[in-house]
Amino acid sequence: MSEAANAAMRRYWNEVAGPRWVQRADAQEARNIEVAELLLRQARPQPGERVLDVGCGPGATSFAFAAAIGPSGTVTGADISEPMLALLRQRIGERGVRNIIPLLADAQVHAFPPASFDLVISRFGVMFFADPFAAFANLAAALRPGGRLVMAVWAPLADNLHWKIPFEIAVRLLGPPAPSDPRAPGPLAYSDAGYFRSILERAGLADVAVTPRPFQVIGRSVQDEAEVAAERGPSGRLLEEKKPDQATRQALIAEFEAAFAAQAAASGELRLPGTVLLATARRP
């Protein structure tokens, strides 16, 4: 496992991506609320269970699962980003929640107590591991025998209109991205269902299934969705790579806005078809 890659990812989530996410946390969580609900329905958490939420961020999934397992259970919310965990701690205090434990940790190498969790979950929090095979072996070891894993990762770009629309505009105006490994850490690292399945199976998990599941990305406004596209996802990464000047960046955002406006309902509501890969497995 590359220590340099790990260090780079820690810097990215503490200095770049984490602060950006915190600035838009409420809107970002609302966009993907259907995925949080999908995880909850699939995982069926039970009162008293011990849950590990990997890449928990400010806690959109952690709070939902904490409510489901009740005061006799615990959710350990693990994240590599201190800015995100700071917001999680703030929310815990504001809401008076007592069964969420924030943990600043790199889940791929953190020494979780063996066989200590009934359920390991993640909503878009596991696609950035430098060594996914080692990471999932570590997470599998943290599950008790019979424990469950339920995670959502992004399906391919073509199946996610909120990414496809701005990425195609950005490629047209800036040119294509430099060639890269499609399995490198990033939002689409596990978009090949067969590859993701192989990671889980090599971790020693059983009854592995990776299934495409549709949902709706809910944009707060076309303007907000355009700003998000300029910062995150494939289009945001392309802008980071090409580093356009401010005028070009603003022109891109204006085109993103117009394209999203064409997709919005007459009411102005923006719902864009998306797809996740829902992974389920258990520890034998």
C-alpha cells in the first residue's frame, strides 16, 4: 500500500474536498437523500446493533442508523476528514444524540477491534482507498461472524445524468482528461460491478451481490447544481486538471446551468436520474 497515496488522500479530504463539502453539507445531503433511505431499507438495522459507518462525513447516514438501532446500539462514524467530523460533532451536540461515536480514522488501515460490528455501511465513502483489497479485508475483519455489509457506490458516468451533462460540456470546452486508471481512487473507482464484487470476495465475504439501483438526484436549484458540478465529480476533476481562467470557468458554469434548466420541471424542481451500485455481503 502506498503511504504517499494515503498521505495525498488525507490532504485532499482535509484541505480541499472536506471544507468544500462542509460549506454545502445540507444541500449535498439532500441531493442524495434517496440513497441514504435505500441503505436503511436494505440494511434493516436492529435495535442494539453496533454499526460502522465508513466515510460518514457530517453524518447523514449515521443519524438515520442511530435512530433505527436506538439507545442500546452504537454507530461509529469513521472519516478521514477532520472538517467533516467537526460538523458531525457539532450536529451531535445540537441534536443531543448519544449513540454516535465520531472517529477520525483511515478505515483502510485503522485497527478496529476484531469482530466488533454487526453491520458495516457506507454511502459513497469507500471509493478513495489507495489499496481497496487491503481496505476491505480490514473492514471484513471488523465484522462479527454473520455480520452484514451494505454499501452504495457510484455506477458508471453514463448512468448518472447529474455528472454526464456537465462532464460532456466540460470536455467540449476544455478537451478530454488525461488518460488515467479507471480504478484509481475517485468517485467512479468501483463503477465496474464485477471489479467491486471481486474486492468484496477477496476480502473473505460471502453472499456478495452488487446490484444497480436507480434513484433521483434532487438539486436544490439549477444554479446550485451547476456550482457543485464545477467543484465535484468528473466535471469538477476535469476543471481541476485543466485549470481554466476565471472567465472560462464562469462560462462553463453558465452552460451547466442552462443544461440543467432544460432538465428541470416547470415548477423549477430539478430531479436527475442517477444510479448506484448497491453492495451486500456478510462475514461467514
